[in-house]
Amino acid sequence: MNEKMRKARTLKKISQTDLAKKIGVSRQTINMIETGTYNPTIALCVKICRELGVTLDELFWEG
């Protein structure tokens, strides 16, 4: 589960639907990333990070 992504998104007050529209994917894709059932490409990770104003490490590094 990507709790970091969900927290970053909610801190920015962006819905799954709005984030999806901004980066060109479906709301279901955002939901699957947040629940850990979909492993996004690095290109998609970069788009998400840019939109949320965070780094790849902050969102996707499991350390």
C-alpha cells in the first residue's frame, strides 16, 4: 500500500479523480497505485511526483 502517496495527495487537497485527469490516467489507476495492486512505470511515478510536489524518494522509496 502506498500510504505516502495518499497522504501527499490529500495534503494537496487533490482527489484521485483530479490527480488522474492531470496526469492522463484513470482514477482506478491512482486507486490501484495507492492500494499497492499496480506498480507504475517510472515515467508515471515522475508525473505523480511533479503534480504532488514531492520527490520520487519521498513517495516511492521503501526505506
